[in-house]
Amino acid sequence: MPDRPGRPPDYPEAPGAPDPFALDLLATEAAARAHALLVLGADPVADLTPWQDAVRLAAAHPGSGLTASTRALYRDLAAATDRTPTDLARAVAAWRQGGLAGLDVLEHAWDPPAGPFDRAPPALAAADLPALRPWRNRLTGPALQLRLGRDGLWYGYESDRDREDWWPRGIPDTDPVGAVIALLGR
């Protein structure tokens, strides 16, 4: 058994042929899934929805930025899942922040049980950090937000002031104070 999947060949660009970037991405993904199936005896992404799998694929693309190939990838994956490229870009940021758990935090507000969520506002106040208003699993201020994931981690989000356009930022933390400090860059 090889210790890792192999790389696909380079696909030349030809008129009328599929996009070489897309072919490379799909071939690399197929090799990685086949290797995982051989090693683990199960497909690790078999239970993902088409949307979750599209987000995972886009997030796995190294160097995703504003290149023509990345824009085309986002456009095609978003269209295939009835979403917008902006929806996909935000979801990719959430996936890179915390994988499937990070995507869940982005997409689902929930009511956490008493405990860590209730202790967060006093902990933030004791650390002389901004007061955040609670709603479900979220603590929101003028330009930052913390979201408690079902995995017990605090996920940081940022938005422009006076807008409700929250984007995942930073690294999830078990401590809400640490998550806010990381967002504020202190």
C-alpha cells in the first residue's frame, strides 16, 4: 500500500476539452478518496451532502484566491449547488476555520445548554473585552461575533460596522476570551 495517493498527470489545455484545472482537482480528489478507502476501509466523505462536498472541494484547493481558475471553480460549484459564489466563499472560510463543524456553525444557530455559553459574557467582561449581546449560540458586538459550536469551540466572525455580513475569521478556541483576543489582534 502506498503511504499517500499519487499525483495525476498534467492535463493540457485544448480547445473543446474540459478545463485542465478542474480535471486536475477532480483527479487529485479521486486519488485521495480511493487511497482513504483502501487505508480506512470507508469513504471519509460519503456522508457529506452535495453542498458540504462542494465546500470541502473548494476549500481543499491550495492557494484559492482571486485567480481566473478559482473564480471559475467557485462559480461552477456554486451553480451546481444552487448557491452564489459569495455563499461558497464564506462557506470555504468556515470550512478552513473548522472543517465540517465550522460549516455547521456558519449555517445553523442553535440553543446551547446552560454552561459554557452562559459563562462567556462574564469572562469577557472580566478580561475588559467588549460586551457582546447574546442570541442563541452567538455573542455579537458592533464588528465581531463569537459563535459557540456544537463541538464546544468558539468561532470568531467579523463584519463591517453596522452590517450583518459575518465572515469566519481566526482559529476556533475553547476559551471565548482567547477567541476575541485573536480577532482583535491583541
